[in-house]
Amino acid sequence: MMPFWLALAGAITISLGGQVLLKAGATGAAAEPGLIAQMLRWQTIVGLGCYGASAFLYIIALRKIPMSVALPCTAASYVLVAIIGHFAFGEILGTQRMAAIGLISVGVLLLASA
């Protein structure tokens, strides 16, 4: 069962990296206006590739982990992406968002241990 949990952790981690790369591609210093230019930036292309790799690992995880557990566990990326967004992109992390992150964290822990 451990390899399937590792696959899920890998899927979450790679997806998180993809999200950060997509954000970097959308708002980087060299950001040019226009969807085509954004889609051709290396960050966007690699970010989309990360999503594909993440989906592959998620499919492996679903072989043994119930979907009702696996999908909510992916919410762990919400916690990390909020923190990364705050420190790397200057996004606001106010009290309400921090409370929501706390609730998500508790929910993920409860589901993973059920």
C-alpha cells in the first residue's frame, strides 16, 4: 500500500510545482500581453507537463486508495500553494484565509487517517 501513497504524494507535489510554474508564466517579469505569448513561455509549458505527470501518478494511486480519500488529500496542495503564493508572489494571506487553510489541513488529516 505504501507505493500508492507515495504516488499520491508525488502527484500532489508535482501538481503543486505545476501550479507555481503556471503562475510564474502568467505574471513573470517578462510577461507579455496575450494568451498565445503566455502559452509559449517555458514556465507555462513545463507547468502543463507537470499536470500531466501528476495525473499519471494520481491514476496509479487510485489503484489502491479509495477515491473518497485520495481526492480530498489533494487539498493539501491548497495549503502549500497559499503559503508559496504569499512568499513568492506577494499574495495576501489574511486571517480568513489562514483559518480556511487550518480547516483544510484538519480535514485532510482526518481523511488520511480514517
